[in-house]
Amino acid sequence: MADKFDLVLEIAATHPQVVARYLEEYAPASASSLIDAVPDAMSTKIIQSMLPYHAAKCLGHLSDEAAAGYLSHLESRFAASILRHMRDTTQRKLLGTMSPQAAARVAILLRYSHAVVGAWLNPTILVLPSTSRIAEAKARIAADSYADYHRVYVVNAENRPIGLVQMFHLLQADESRQLSEYVEPLPTPLPANMSLDLALEHESWRNSDYLPIVDRQGQLIGILRYADLRSATAKVQSRTTEEDLSGTLMDLAETCYLGLADVINTSLASEHAPVVKEGS
């Protein structure tokens, strides 16, 4: 039995996508048992490789602590996608159990609908005030992993973006100097509530493959890459098409049902109608 389990671990470590597809075909209760039995690092890889709907079903069979632990180690956008398939009460409970840093990032994404850029941004970026020292930026990078490790985003006292510092400048700079001395201009930010279609046509993409995203107060909340925007737009369009098709089929079914009901009612009415004889 130990040899068999070791084989499962080896497959899960090297081919998490294969394991994910396999588990999606099984009942969530059984799939969740295997996910919870392997080491946490492997569990995270498997969950990240699953379709969000199935991942949500599996996590629903685990304790809140276990589910929140896995969600805390997932990429923020994927964790948000999973939580969108859960009830609001479950979402709030798991967010309250997740690590504060991860929960804050995921909560940002859950505030926005699928149709706007805020739902698809990557909030895992290093943001520091302009008064920070180079040494602090290096320490933060060493202590945590960031999706965009090429840059440090610099904000003012109101958390509004004022520029960025390239990593190669950061590594060469005197650690006692302030970030503000090395700031370069940022690409034009996009508002988080902008629709995906409008964002896709924004002229700023001509000069950059990523853009900063700001909330209604103009505060920096993440970045969005052009490739991710195109992928998000395709997913939303596909979902809309499926919903429209589903709605059309339901309308057609309802029309057929009502039409059939009318025929039946007319037939029954004819059978029970009084017969009027000629000359009466």
C-alpha cells in the first residue's frame, strides 16, 4: 500500500494536471480525501490545476481551516474564482479563516463583477511608499514572493501611484537611499470598474504589455497584463454565449410547452362542449 501511495505522490508532484482531471470525474467527497491526504504543497498544485467549480466542490467537503489554508496558498485570481462558486456565507467564513494577506488580495477581486478589469487583476505586487529605503524594498522581496518581481511600485501617502523602480536599479542602488530617487513613470492606469471591452481597446496597450489598476479613489490595487485581459474577455464572452443559448432553449421549451397546453385545452374544451343540434 505504501508503494502505491508513493506512486500517487510522484504523479501528483510531476503531473498535477493529470491528477486534477482524474479527480474531477469522482465524487467531491472522495476527491477531497485524496487532496487532503497528500502534502500541502502537492494539494495546492492539484487544486490550482482543477476547474474552479470542481475545486470549490472538493474544498466544501474539507474543514474550514483546511480549505482556507489551501486557498491562502493559491494564486489570488484562482482562489477568487473558486470562492465565486460558493455561497456568500461560505465565502465570508473562509475569507475570515484565510491568512490576512491572502484574504485581503482575494477580497479585492471578489468586489468586482466578471465583466470589469477589477475581477482579473493581479494584486500580488510589491507596493511601497516613496519614503521607503532601498534596503526595505530588498528585504520585502526576500521575505515574500510577488507575481511581478521585476518592479517595485511606488505610491504617495494616499496610496496613489507615482511611479516604479526597476529591479536592476534596485539591486545596484545604495541601500540607504530612498526609492523616490529612482522612480520612473508608470503606464497610464486603468480604473478597476472599466469594462473588459473598453479596456481591451485602450491605447495604453500600444506601449506596455501590462497596466496598473486603480480603484475609485485612484489607489493602486494591482496590475493587469494584456494576455490576461484577452483571456478574461474570451472567458466572459464564452460564458455569456452559453447563458444566452441556455436562455434561448428555455424560452423555446416554454413556448413549446405553452403551445402544447393550448392544444390540449382546446381539445378538452371541444370534447366537453354542448352539442348544438340543427334546428334548435
